Amino acid sequence: MHWKKQFESTFSGGKCALLAYARVPTILMIGILLLTHAPLGQAFIDAATHVFRARPVALEAIDVSADQDTNDVKALAQAAVKRLDDGAGVLVITDVMGGTPCNCTLQLAQPGHVDVIAGISLPMLLRALTYRMDTLDVVVEMALAGGQGGALRVDNRVRLSPT
């Protein structure tokens, strides 16, 4: 909770002032950084914006190009994490384990405060966005479940049990 100025009035001549403050709840939200090969990060933000019909807040992307200096990427990522962190933590999602974007996240990870997962998919991102008012651990688990549950074979074949 924090204090927020609700009302302020100054009487004639500035000789008397009345201030009123009220306690308002501080709503914390997990920030999400997409650190991916270009142009995936922005494409995922565009897709999430389409699904939610508005651009989600506290969501940023860093699209890494093939010739980009990794030290520059690390600096950009550190600055983005700082911007996105309101105290609840940040989830960094990369596209592929072992790729340059993922390798640039190694120094960002702070267990319980900045977590990193790899293998982004739209179901993963939508789950992370949906549950981001919860704790970072819950957001990570829900994002991973969304990614795993979102990978399905789609066809009209009937599968019969072997018995």
C-alpha cells in the first residue's frame, strides 16, 4: 500500500492549504520480456495484442539480429528488466535453448525475481499474460503448462485404444 494525494485545495492568498491523502493498494504485476531471434518477439506481442484487443502492459521484446553484438543485447536486456520490474519480478522468455538470445539471459536470472524460460509459443505467452498478477513461480509454471498443453496434433482421425 502507498499513500496517494486525493484532494488539494488552496484558499485565497495561499495562506491556508488543505491536503487529503488516502491509502490505495499497490497492484504488482510480473513484467515479461521476450528475448528472441528477430522478428519473433514483436510478432508475439502483435499476436497477443490481437487476442486481448489491446497491447498488454509491462511486455517488451528484444529482437536479436544475426550480426548484433552480444554485449549490446545483454545491456538492452538488463535495461528492459529494470524497466519492467515493479517489484513483483520479471519473466524472460526466449525462443530456443542454446541460441544467442537465450545465452544472453544467463546473467539476468535471479531465482525468485527474474526467471528465464525457453521455447516460446503463443499459448505459453498467453498463459503468462493471463496469470501475471500471481507470483513469479506461478506465472512460470502456468506459462510452461501453456506451452506444453498448446502443442497438439490436429486432425480428424479417430484413435482407438489398443485393446
